[in-house]
Amino acid sequence: MRPFPRHRRTGHASASSLRARWLAAARDLAITFALLAAQLTAAEAQRTRFEPEGGTGLTVKSSGARTGATAQRFMVAAANPLAVDAGIAVLKRGGSAVDAAIAVQLVLNLVEPQSSGIGGGAFLLHWDAASKSVTTYDGRETAPAAAKPDRFFKNGKRLPFRTAVHSGLSIGTPGLVKLLSAVHEKHGKLAWADLFQPAITLARDGFEISPRLHGLVSRYGAAAFGPRARAYFFDARGAAHPVGYLRTNLDFAATLQAIADGGPDAFYTGPIARAVIAAAKGAPNARGDLTMEDLAGYQVRERPPVCATYRDYSVCGMGPPSSGALTVAQTLAMIEPMTSAAGPGSAMSPAALHAIAEASKRAFADRGRYMADPDFVAVPSKGLLEPGYVATRRQTIDPRRAAIGRVQHGTPSGVRAESFGRDQTIESVGTSHISIVDADGNAVSMTTTIESAFGARVWAAGFLLNNELTDFSFAATDADGRPIANAVAPGKRPRSSMAPTLVFAPDGELFAVLGSPGGSRIINYVTRTLVALIDWGADPQAAVDMPNFGSRGGPFELELQPVLNRSLLSWDGLARLFSRPPAVWHAIRMRGYGHRIRPDRMTSGLHVIVRKNGQLIGGADPRREGVARGE
């Protein structure tokens, strides 16, 4: 909207001119609202189609002048209070950050089964304060040995995405248990079996169904689940168990006890492994082809971290097969010299939002072209972050106008672009994130998943199995016959967007531990949080609370305010709500740059811990049920 014109003699707008301008402003507002409403309807249809882990409300995590949690010695931030309590108990007993992460993860499997668990996989970053070293561990699921390029085709036709997700074809070899064992061997302090007891106790004695779990189970309905999962989540009439219902899981307790006693071999061989194989073979739509050999042969990979400098901070993340760290680093490198993107006073300004979104478009174009499992594809990691190459990508950004259509990939050094096909991967939205700092200053940033909400909806031995293999491109080649980097192959790990992140201050000391769920939107969630922390001076809770935004190569995606729950029905809650500019205001401003606006719920699950002035300060995403706590 243009400013009101001034009367030439008096310097005041005439009454008729004011009326005209107000009417024009009201018309623009109404048009934008209508566009947002129409696009939100389309977004709802898209969510139903790809069945992500949707929103279930907003919970304010701070009050008054106090924002976020503070602690002196250690802290845990994760997606459910029961899981955080388990981690805190471990740290109080002198356990390490890895010990606490194991306890947190196992409880999350029980109380937040829609997001992660031992039927899936994870990426984990570890900071060793004594040696000042970062180690990254790849526990991503793998395709079975029987996987072929036409895995997701039948009679020459591509399977519908929903059909593939809810089938045995989507189930990969779970990597989480071996990942937890591998990091415990290197960084654990307490006994392995002891770390299982909080989850075993809750599984045997029962835990109360949370509002989020109830909301998601109700949303998808009994018909969406396999028979055994249906019997667990619903009553005999097909109604979801209500909020507060005391739910036990004796099968899961037995599974955990077996792994606690027998180590990871108890999961990858024997009765639990046979239960996984049988469940995959009995999946709806198409039988799975996992074998006992696939399970027994699974290996955790220790990968080199991807670290990049941003404004004298070192930002470290997980390399391929995760695309998270490379894409985040490339986006940050593009915006770093652009003062409009992240300079002082630029917090949530239209110029900053525009620049970040345009940089993300270019990083996502490169991501789709080049990033995949490095054991199968020569990923040009160094070339993608080479300063000269980043500069050429930055030069294509118009600071005043959004790019029309999809941005093309670049050609980093050392690769021939024609050797890589156009990506055709579809990604769902689920997952959970855990951030921990222990009393010795060690840290864990772990993003963990079974892929889309409730994974493949297939139940085995008290837990759900993943649908990670639909993170591969369904097609092996593009329309020009060029091989797609993220095509399925035996033993290959599908590309991920998970971005567990550790940030180090200019003096080399740990500054922040963070990450988020959210499918390919994880990259934008983490990027905007890093900018908020480093450039905009936000504390962790304020950074997490900010509206989500970004682009994955197409429209400018903008978060709409989630549905409110009772915790907002207070003066403080309402004040915090109305202190945030509504989505329509951001939409109007971004339309001025020529962006197409796509509104959505954008249900991130950011968990952040910052070390500042000798304190640990935590932030938990109000879009989910998590908390940050410590001592």
C-alpha cells in the first residue's frame, strides 16, 4: 500500500483523498485475506494428501518478563515433559548428554509415537567439551537388499504417494537402536540398561494420553491404521482414547527390557527382528521385503561434520545423506553480506524475509540436484560452499523482486550438471528433536524420526515402523534419462532434511544447540532461528516463538497462527499473541516483492539451548508439547 498523498498547500490529506486511500487499503486487505483463505484450503488438501504431522494448537512457554527456561549446570529441551523429566533424572545422577538422550528418546517413543522411535532412525551430533571436538553419527534407515529402481511402480505406473507410504515398500531397516548403542559406547557414563528404566516403567505402569497425541490419532481415524496399531490407539468402537487416558504398552516394555539386557543384537536378531519382518510383510497395499540379513547387517556411519562460518560463529551440522547442514550453510553464506537480510534492526523486516527466502530458493535448487547418500553419489559438498560459487548464486538475487518460477540449480566446481537428473522426491512432515547440555559442557543435538505421522502405521512388538523409503525419489531417472541422485538402491539411505545443529561462538565455546522436525521445512526453520539468535539478538524462546517462513524453491511459505488452547486464555497469553504481527500483514508486505504467498500451519518443533553469560537458556516450540528444563 502506498503512503497517503499530502495536500500541496496545507500538508494534510484531503478528506476525500483519505477516504479513497482507506477504501483502497481495506480493499487490498480484503483481497489478501481472500487469497490466504483460498490458499489455506489448498494447503489443507495438500496436508491431507501427504499426511504430515499436523498442528494441534499453541502453548505459551513463558510468562511476563521471563522468557524460556534457565539453568546453571545442565539442560534438556525435547518434545514431551515426561521425556524431559527422564533426561533430567539421568543428568542428576551424573549421566552424560548421550545417556540423557537415550532416556529421552525411549520415552518419546512411548508418549510421542507419531514422531520417532526404535522403528526408525536419527542423526546425532555430539560436542565433547574436553577435546573440543564435534562428531556426527548417521543412524538413517537403509533400503533392503531386494530394493530395485522400480520399487514404487506397478505395471509401469507410479504408485500414489499415500499408497506407497502405507505399505511394506516404505519400510526401511531401522537404525536407531544401533545408533544409540554406538554413541553410548563412546560417550556414555551410566550403565546401558539403566537408561531404559524410565521408559520401561512408564510402559508398564501407564502414561496419560496427551492432547497432541489424542488430536492426531483422532484426525487420522481408526481406518488409517493397521489392525494392531488400531487396537492400541482406539477403543473397540473405533474412538481415539481420550486425553488423560492411562495407556500401558506391555509389548513395548518387553521389547525395551530385551534390548536393555541383550544390547542392540536383541533388536536386530531374534524374536524382535522376526516381529519387524513379519509386520513389514503383512503391511497393507504391498508386502515389505526386509529380511533378517538386512537387519543384522545394519551399520551406523560416523560422518565428517559440515561446519561453516557465519558472522564469526561456527555453525556445524550433519552432512549427507542429510541435506540439512549443507542447505542451511549455503543459505547463510548467501545472505551474510546482505545487510538487508540480517543486519541490526532487520528482525522480521520485509527486506530480510525476502532475502532469506530468495537465498533458500537457490540452496534448495542445488539440494535437489546434488545431495544424496554419499556412499552412492559423489556429493560436491565443498564446491557447494566454495565462496566464489556462493557469490555467483547470490548475484542472481534481486533485492527488490522475487524470482519468477522455480530457480535453476547452479554448477559447483568438480561436477557436470548434466550428470545429475531433476529431483522428483516428495517428502512428508514428522519427526522430533532433542537438545541437551550436560554438567561437563558436552552437548547432543539429535533429530529423530519414523518419517510421516505414525510412520507406515504398521505395528511390531509394541512400536511403529518407519516409512522412510518414500523419502527416495520414486523415479530413478528424469525425463531426459539422467540419473536422479536420490533414487532408491539396495542398502542406500534416503536423503533427509534433518538439521541437528551446534553453534560455536567466536571464542570457540559452545553457543547453541538446536534443531527441529518438519520434513524439508526443517531447513528453513533452523535457518531463520539461527538468524534470530545471531543477528536479531533474540533469546531462545523468542526465537522459537517467531512466525515460520521461507521458500523451498516455490512460493513464499508463511505460518498462520495455530489454533489456540486454554493456556493462551490469560492476559499474558493474549498480550504475547497480539504482540506478533498477524500473517496477513507479512503477506501484504511480501506481495510487494512479487512473492506468491502460501499460508500453512508450519508446525515446527524447535528445541533450543543457548549458553550465554554463564547460564543455559532454553526455548521449546509452542506449536508442540515440549519443554526446556534444567538445573
